[in-house]
Amino acid sequence: MKNQPKKRCWFSERNIIAAVLTAVIVYFCLIPSRLIVSPETTLITHPLKKNGTPDYFAAYSEWNNERLRNPEDNGLRMMIAAVGPMLLEQQMIMKTVPWDELPTHKNSKDWYKRFWLPLCSAMSIDPEKKPRLEYPDFHEFIKQLRNEKSGKEEIQNEEIQNEEIRNLWKQLTGNPWTVEEYPEAACWLEKVSPVLDLAGIAARKPNWACYRQAVEPANLMLTVLLPDVQASRTHVWNLQIRIGERIGRGDIDGAWYDTMTIFRIGRHQMGEPLFVNHFIDAAFERHGFEAVQEILKHGKPNTEQLKRFAEEFDHLPKRNLIDINKFPFFEKQISFDGLFHLSHTEVEFSRSIETACTTWWQSLFVPTICKMAFSLPFDRNIAARQLSERFIPIEAAICEPNPKKRRDLLRAEADEQIKIDKNIYSKRLVTIPLIRYRSRWIGDFIYQFFASAFLNYYQTMDRTQAQNDLLRIAIALERYQREHETYPESLDQLIPQWIEEIPLDIFTSRDTLTYRRQENGYLLYSYGQNEKDDKGNPKEYNDIVINMSRVTDSGGSKPLDNNKPLENNSKPVE
């Protein structure tokens, strides 16, 4: 009888070893541990998602919507109730769909149900009440006005006309003008002035909050942040044009009122917990900085007006910087969800890291490997601890009270991050298959977006502070000039009657702001981000300048271009 072949045993030593190795590989490569809610790993403890992780977007919405409980104190609620969806940049919907058809029209019914109705409910607004104020877009209004005058529905060369309207916008923004010079702009301004008047009242309310939805990370900027940010930006742009018109016709008080509205809208942005809102405040305050200079140059306010201007400027709401103990941690937690979501959208994810790829081979392979890393499970505990550990030097730098030393520390940390980035995109890529190392890699990957962001943030905030210090001194100098009919030889002569103290230049932290009296005015400036004296040259990142020099001709006093450095008359008067 022939020997029967031995039956294979599935419990052989070889199979057991293979099974154990497979289990170990799966455990170390694919199975993350459950998220431990602790100060080291998460700031948000509720609400939770189905998988047990904190829902950061819902928490953000919950925090924001707490501010909606007192509708009478909410200036933005007042604006939305009066203007309607147009205020929130829903212009594509409003252009194509009549108001009465919004709830049922195929292009708007989904938006009406998912966004407009919840917003109205949260902000105590009647969703069916038709807006009482029109707020036409400048570009569309001028184009329609010209089409009506020409008697044609379509302009043959639309591209040329669009360029003309853009140039018109640039001419009007921040520059004095009159109705006679620009009749088309005057027609538009007459339409939007009631909304701008309401914006002035609304900006002086204690709150400026809009309903926010809990949405997917990739849509956060579009559906949560941008609507009311766009509304604020539109107000500021339109106010700039009206400031120029009011200066042109001599309404200095009205121009100043609109300028303070710009500052107040910006200060409301400082109450938000995200970087983007604080950068928006800096942009708004830059517009206010330019507007005040135009008022002082062209408006020639009297002594009483200048005294009131100084008091109102000093009583603006305080600028509150980001709280390192809360908001940056909150943002980095959102980054976990955001980058994880982006990893499933190849184009968006590739764009988010393409700037970090410095060589051709990195451009070819790094996006694919990074996408794979975020597509695989990772241990949030390890990643969050790694991220928190990397934030220790950032926290130490931010706690430094001296602005210059703080920027130096942040600059050193940003330089250190460059060295780490080289390892992230080269040597450490081979460790991605192991979940422990992959999780640490993800923590470092997310941190790289913050290392330079903090330096940029504090440089921008310091620049804004320098602008405000310059404006306080400029108003004091004008008050001194009205009484003595000349500018002082030094800033010390302003103390204490016109200003309590001369602030230090925030970019040097040792010297006061630079002042040079000139034959026809003065030059006042801060060293700027390069921390060097560029003799009043206001190029990017260089000196921050207020140039109040005037050249007298037969037509009177004409201010010099504030964007050009002085050459012949930049020396102090001997």
C-alpha cells in the first residue's frame, strides 16, 4: 500500500510564525490607539464624533454661536437683516434668482434650506422679509449704467470696459474726488450710502458675529469663514471710496467717521480665534492708516477737530492678539482633520505641499507619499504629542515681552524648521509604513505650516502697531502746527500737552520713531520689518512712512506722493 501524502496542518510552526508576524505588522503599521482626551492631545473635549474623536468644527460653531444670543448687540446681524443674502457674497444666486423665488428655484433652494434658514433662525432674522436696502456691486453697477447709456445690452469689447472700470476703482480708492469729476461713481455712491451709514452704526455695536455651520474641513474657509469676512471687506472698500468723496467736498467730520468705522470693523476681526481674521484686521487697519493721512493732508482739519480725532482714535477697541494657550492649539487640531480630508483630494493636497518641494524629485514623489501617509490610519495621540512638543519653543518666544526679541526667537525657530523639513521630505519618508513613526511624521508635517506662520503673524501685528503709533504722533504734530504755525524741531516738544509720551519704534525696541522736520512739512517713519533705517523709503518690509511734506506752487499746497522716498528735501532743517 502506497504511503498516503501527509495532510497539511494549518497549525504548523511556520504558519503560526507567519500569522504572528502579520499581526505585528498590522498592529504597528495600521492599527492606531484610541485618542486620549488630555491637554497633551486635544483642547476640545466635546462634542464628539461617532468615532470618539472631538468634533472641532462643531465646537468652533458652538463657540461662535454663543455670541449670537444677544441680537441687539450684534452689528453684523443688523446689516444682514437690512441687506439680506447679498451682504454675504451670495451674488451669483442673487443675480440669477429673484428674491421671491429663492426658496423654490432650482439654483437656490438647496442653499436657502441649508444655509439661509439656519442663519436666520440663529440670528433672529425673518427669512421671508425682503431686504429693505440695495447694495449694488461697484463693477456691475458702472457696467450696467454704461450699457444703458449706450443703448446696448452687451458691450462689444467687454474686456476693455472691465479694465476701465478696474482703473476707475483704483483712482477713487483712497483719493479725494468730486461728483463733477466722476458722475458715474456718484450715482453708485448714492445707492450704497444708506448701507454704509448703517455699517457705521453697526460697527460701533459691541459684537460683530455671524452664524457658522459645522462643515467638512475642506469647505471651512468657503462656507464658514468667508461669508461675513467678505461682507466686512466689501464695506471697507466701499468706505474708502466714500472717504475720498467726502474729503473732496470738504466733509472732514464725515470722512473721519467713515475712517473710524474701518478701524472698528477691523478690531471686530481681532475677536476671532483664527489667524486669518487677524491678518484681515491688519489689512483693514492699513486702509485706515492711509485714510487718516489723506484727511490730514487734504482735509486740513481745525484744532477742535484734531482734538476730537485724537480722543476717538485712543478710545478704539483694544487689539487683542491670539491667545497661545487656546487658539493656536485649536487651529492645529483642525489641521489634523483638514489635512486628512485633503489627502483624499489629490489636486488640493498636492497644492498644499508643492511649495515645500525644492527639488524635481521631491515634486514627483513627495505629494504621492504624503497622500499615502494621510490615507493610512495614524495615532493621533502620538501626532498630537509630537506637535505639542514642537510648539514649546514657539510658546516660549511668544511669552517674550520685548517685540524685537520675540521676533528674533521666532525667526530662529523658523530657520530650525527648515532643517527639519529636509528630513521630513527625504530621510524620514522611509519610516512612513510604521504607524508610530508615521504619526510623528504627521505631527512634524503639520507643524511646518505654523513655524513660519507665527513669525509672519507677529511681524504683521507689529507693523500694524507701528502704523497706529505713527498716526497718534501725526495727529499730535498737526495740533502743534495749528497753534504754533510750524512743526516742532523734535518730538519731545509734543510732551505733555499734545501727547503723553513718544512710543518706541516697535521694530527696534530701543529708539523712538524717527522724525525729520522739513521746510514744507515733516517726515515720520518706523524702521519696519528689516529693522534698518532706510531714510523713509516705504518699500515692502522697509520703513513705514507718513510723509506730510508739501510743495508750494501757484496753485497752493500740494502733498507729495507718500509712496516715494524723499531725495532733495529729506534733510532736517538746520
